[in-house]
Amino acid sequence: MLKIAVMALALALAASSGAAGGRYDPYKSYRFVLYRNGRPVAGANQVDLPAAKGDVVDYRAGGDPGLFRKSPGRNKFGQITLKRGVTQDSGFANWAAGAGAGPHASLRLKAFDPAGRVQASYALTNCWTPEHNALPPLSAKGGAIAIEHIKLACETIVLAPRPRR
């Protein structure tokens, strides 16, 4: 009977330590976390989001030779840059190092406040990496730190609506 009680206590302690903060989260200190297939794959301290640009198309109506009308054209998105980042996912690291050679991936970028609550979430579709610097140049001068950066080229960048509280 004592053996069963000790085993139950050990299982309860193991379960409580795993669920109550004992779990290792390598991205906890990062304000921006990148997700792939619903799993966190990279964290970054700085993200540069590009401005979306839309083309304006001029056209003339059939019988109106002097007046040009305007219509929205294609939208273009610049590259997203993640700086001072880290990844613990070897599959993501291999995908990023492939510089667009592999399949494109749909990703989600979440921005967190200091308390760990999601402040913004961006859906990134058909992304690939035109530039990946996993091992930056190191310098002994000043307070330089190693900075990894990854640039993502995406077809669309959509801000997801914030959930209501």
C-alpha cells in the first residue's frame, strides 16, 4: 500500500512540475515567435515588417478618349526580417538554410507583450528564405553580439483579427 502511495505522489509531482512552469520553453524570452504547422519554430527580438504596396492601373473607358480612370492592381509585399533570433527546430533551420530551394511554407508570426499575451498575429503565405545568416561575423570590438537574421519573402501578409476578451 505504501508503494502505491509513493508512486502516486511521484506521478503527481512530475505532472505538476511539467504543467506549472517546469516545461522548457526556448522562445519564452522572445517577443516575436514564428510558427509552422501550429508549432513554434523560431523566436526573435526584432522584426521588420514591410509596407504593402499596390499598383494603380490607369485605363480609359471605351468612348472617352480624354479621361483616364484608375483601378487597383496587384499588391506587393516586401521581405520580412527577423533579427536576433534563435531556433531549436532543426527542420526549420534546414528549410531556412535552403534559401528557397525547398517547398514554400505558410507561417504565422505572433507578437507578444511583456506578460506573454498575444498582441498581434500575422498569417504569412507561401514563404521562402532569400537570405539566411545563421552564423554572423563576430567582432571583439565594443559590445557587439552575434545576431542571426532571416529574411522571408511571402506572397501575402495578413493581420489576423485580435480575439475578444
